[in-house]
Amino acid sequence: MASTHVNARVQRHREALRRAGLRPVQIWVPDTRRADFAEECRRQSRLAAQADVADSDMQHWLDEALTDLDGWSA
């Protein structure tokens, strides 16, 4: 019985969001509970670090971009 009330409330909320011009999307993200999650993070971090070292032009471009932040606000 209580779940019917919750379901109706969720449905009204979703309908209001749709009326506001939004739509639902589904995304899949890595499962942080997996035993190999931490090792996969380390592997990908190593690959990213190697790519950074190998691409000095990109690092220079990023450094230049950081100096061009005048007028931007968070």
C-alpha cells in the first residue's frame, strides 16, 4: 500500500520534470564495489599519465589556457 503512494508521488515528480522540458536518461557507471575496481583505476591513471608525458604540446596548451581565465567566474 505505501509503495503505491510513493510510486504515484514519483510519477507526478517525473511528469513535472517532463513538463519543464527535461527528459530522463540512463547512464552506466563503473561498479566501485568490484574487487578489481581500484586496480583498474590505477591502470587507467597510469595510461593517462603516460599520455600526458608523451604529449608536451597538450600540456603547453593546457598551461596557456589556465592563464586565459580573466573574466571567468564560477
